[in-house]
Amino acid sequence: MSYANPPLDDHFLTSGVLGRRCLGWLFDIFLIAVLVWVLWWILVMFGVLTLGLGFGAISILPVVPFCYHFLSLLGSSTATPGQQMTGLTVRRDYDLGPPMPMQALISVLAFYLTLATSGVLLVVALVTRRHRTLHDLVSGLVVVRVAAMRTLTETGGSWNMPGGTFAS
């Protein structure tokens, strides 16, 4: 769907985001599991080859999901591979620019804290403006559709900035 002059409201950028986020999250879980499994085997082989001295390196495995999410948010697509697959990107809420490193760090920390406390706080997205989760709210980020972002930037539109300014 393409608009000659897109409506510059929340719905234009965030429609369908919740379902896409869930699907993307499932894909990310699969990718993280595969990544951890491959790294585990590599580190076990390293441990065997070093006659047991390298087994301590297995302790880095719990950090893998955190790094996966953090580095994905700081990458050029500003999204995890699962979010990319479903046509989503993560942006700053106030001007739709890419996340700052501190925002990405806060987002990922709050996300894993939410998961550690049962994940129930993720349902905040059902009742918030722009379908933002708790970690989106505390970090100042928003998840939007890539196609809508593309249309918005091509037409010189804006999000929260007066006068049609847009920062990327």
C-alpha cells in the first residue's frame, strides 16, 4: 500500500506491529538457540583440545542473547533479524532516528528484566499508544514498519517534529 501524501499519524507507522513483533521474536528465539548451540559445541571442542582449560569459556554463553539484541539494535537496520524478516525497525520515538547506544542498552536490559519477571509486562503493548512495550517506553524507542518509514522519508514527512523535519 502506497500513499502519495501519507497520513502522519501513529497508525500509519505502527499498524500491524504487534503481530509482526511476535512472529519476529519467535524467529529470533530460534536464531539465538541455534547460535548458542553452535557456540556451545565450539567451546566444548575448545575445552577438549585444551585438556579442560578452555571449558571456562562456556560461561560466556548466557551473554549471547543480550549481545544478539544489543548489536542488532546498533546495526544498520536497527532491528533484530526476526524484526527485519517481518518488516520492522526500531527507532527513537521523538524523531524516528536510529537508537543511540544508551537507548539500545536500556532497551535490551529492560527487555531481559521483563522476561526474567515472567514477561507479563510485555502486555503493556496492548494498551499503549504506538503499541510500545515497557522496554520501549523506558528507553524512548518505538518499533515501526520499514515500508511506512520508507514512504514517510520519500514524501518529506515527519513524526513528532514540527515543520516537516526528519532525522534519520
